[in-house]
Amino acid sequence: MASQKIFFFTFGVFILITSSCSTPKPIFNLGEVPLIPLPTNVEPSDEILLIDHIKSIQVKTLEPSLLRMADDLKSFWKNYTKNELTIVTDGEDHAITFEIESENFDEVEAYELQIESDEVNIKAGTAEGIYRGIKTLEQLVVLSHLHANSNFLSLPGGEIEDHPSFEYRGAMLDVARHFFSVADVKRYIDLLSSYKINFLHFHLSDDQGWRIEIKSWPKLTEIGGQSEVGGGTGGFYTQEDFREIVQYANDRFITIVPEIDLPGHTNAALASYAELNCNGKATELYTGIEVGFSTFCVDKEETYEFVDDVIREISEMSPGPYFHIGGDESHVTPEEDFNRFMDRTLEIVKKYDKIPMGWYELITADIPEETLLQYWAKSADFSKVIPKKSKILMSSASYNYLDMKYDSITPLGLHWAGYLPVKKAYDWDPRSLVPDLDADQIIGLEAPLWTETIEDFDDLALMAFPRIIGHAEIGWTLKKRRNWEDYSQRLSYHGSLLDHLEVKYYGAEEIDWK
Ligand code: ACM
């Protein structure tokens, strides 16, 4: 009897030791991974996936975009696990499998991610859904890698079911006040896509600079592209550059929204072509930061030839549905002229098969019902939107503007809309911010980064991060699943992720950074 007890005791200890050696515990339970955006539903299981058990990526649905994603995930996996995966199309165990099941998913971006002891499955109704699922898996891997003290050997099992709260989750970059290179824009796109942002609005022209080559009006970039705030040399995207950015964004399921701000904010164009001015004289290039002093000449036919050529050339390079025509702060364009100008410009947008988008000031014109209006500041006029039933994109200066200083000692940024600390930027609801609007008018939210004081990528990153991460969660995660206490805990793990990527961020004191 005694020897039997000794045998069972010894055997038990042996099993305990071998099992704890062969299945190292993941650093997080699946229900506690500090994922951002927080998924819709997470069901942890007792299973553990050993990283070394994964041998391949299996692309069950043969779509070129899935094969490209498999290639990208293969590089990612090598980077974080050292393991070299093969890409296969069928019959593989021990695989990360991508499968499109259109009949099982109603929403374009919805996906399921299952992690079992020897496989991972990502299922969705579309390639875009698969992509969102891959981003969740990658975040789980990076967070595990960074927080397991380089001893990252396993992932927690379970299932995630996920879909976004809003269809439009955007960022805006002002490349007119300061120019940003193609490489900078791609780097921003990578970061945005890792947090499931799906639109990048490009503010391509303003008083201080014209940033996109227009072949039929070459002086726009020869003259208007050569200035920026503070007197720097500016810069511009050739059409090849622009196409490259659009493709790069497209591959990451981010739609580029081009904006040419009209009829105000146009000094760079007015300085490039004398004939666009009512008095026939070109203006001087402008490098200050005042707004509201420029306007196109509404009564000249050349103005509309110009607008037509610009919208045509940019639309040809932009597969996305929207063309943004600005419309903000046209303080020196009388309202009647503004409306006349916009009526013709809206016709041109329609001619090139785009949905018009504009800052809320567009509401005084006769806008088509499908127009997407961008709310940025409180205005008595804004209630006029309601009868038009237009869709609204929330970009409140007080909650969304990434160029607002965090606090009084932030070295960069402006504060005309107040300070925007990390908690304030997170803790609000786009569907109820403006009481005049119906919740179902709100298509989503967009965080603009105006660049009067932002000169390079480090500046951009310091103002965007971490606020854009909270913004991404507001866009993706259902309101009832979100609260500041839980979010700020999860965010505390993302500082090391940004450090690892050498992305600057504002180390807000209210976060207990891990
Ligand atoms: C804006 O901030 N002028 C849209």
C-alpha cells in the first residue's frame, strides 16, 4: 500500500513537472489581454497554444489579398517568434487558417478568431474582416512578447467575436501646413491600421501649401508646393507618390479621402495662378497661421475649369467613395457667393462619381442628401442639418483635434478649443455629443491633426499617441463595453508597444504605464 502511494505521488509530481515544462502558461488569459480596441465578445478557454506548434499559414480562400496578408503575417511571425512559417492553401494541421465564409457574417469588418491548442482560425465574411482579425492576433502576440520578459512561448486559448460600432473610424493629416514624406505617411498608416482605423483623410491644400501634383496646372506644385508654415521648403506628392500611398493604405484596408479645401484656404493656389484671382494678380506665398483671408473668384469661369481639372485628376487616383471639398472658414466669401460656388463644385464632384464630403459650413449650400458633413465646432447653423438628414462625421475640436495641447505645458500644439487630456479624448460618445443630431445620423468619427506646430514624425506621434488609440476604441468598441477605468488599464500596456516601435507618445501621468 505504502509503495503504491509513493508510486502515485511520484507519478503525479512527474506529470505536474512535465506538463508545466511542456505547456508554459501564457502571460495573459484571453479575457484579460489588454487589447485595444476591446473586442465585442471574448470567451477564454483552458487551452494553451504553444507558439512552436504553429508551422504554417493556411489560406483556404484563394484571394490575392489573403495571400498578401499571409505573406505579411509570415514576416511578422518570424520577427516576434523566430519561427519560419510556410504558406499553404489546404490540408494543414498546426496552422493559422484564413477562411472567408460570406454566408456566416453580415458585417463587412466582422471576424472570429479562435485559438486552440494547436491551431488558430480567422474567419470573416470578407478579406477586410480577415485583416481586422489578423490585427487582433498580432496585437496579442506583440503584447505577449513584450510583457513576458522575452520568454514568450504560448498564447491563451479561446474565441473572439468582433465587429465595429461605427463604419467610419478616421484620422486626418494636414500635409499643407507642414509637408510629410511618403515614408512618414506610410508609417502613420501602419500604426492606424494596427488599431483598426479605416479612413485617412488627407488635407492636401491650404493657404500655406499645395501638396499634390496636378498635371494640367503644374504651377500649383512648382510655386504653391514650395512653402509651408515658418518658411520651410514645403514639398508635394507626385501623382506616382500619391498612387503609392493610396495603394499602401488600400492594402491595409484604409481608404484615403482626398481634400482640396475650397473656396477659402486657397492662398497657395492663388499665389500659383494669377488668373484665379478676381484682380488677375497672383498673391504672395503665405507662411503664417492665420485663417479665413483667402477666396477663389466665384464669378470667373476659369475657377470652375480649375476645380473640374483638380477634382478629375485626383478622383482618377482615388478609389475611395468620398471627395472632400473643404468649405470651412471662408470668411471673405459672401454667403451667396459661397453657395453659388459650392453648387457648381458639388455638380463637379457628382460628375466624377464621388460622394461629396465637407466641413459643416457646407450646409448653407444646396447639398445632395448623400453628402457627408464633418462636424468640428459648435454652430447655430448646425441645426439646419437635421431636416436634410445628412450623415455626420464627428470631428469635434474639443474632443477629436489631436493638435490641441494635452495641458498647459505641452510643448507643441494649439489650445483655442481648450486642452485635450487623454481621459477627455476617450471618455465621450459620438452619438450623444451634439444633442441636435439623431444618433443614427452619426456615421463615425475622425481625429484631425492640423500641423501648424507639427514639423516632423516625432511631433506628429507625440500629439497623436496615445489619444488616437482611444479614438480608435471609441470607433470600434460598443459604447456599453467601454469605460475609462478599464481602458486606461489596457492602455498602460501600449506604451511599451510604442517604445518598441520607436514611436514617441505623450506619457500622460493619469496612466500607470507598464
Ligand atoms: C477647421 O478646423 N477649420 C475645420
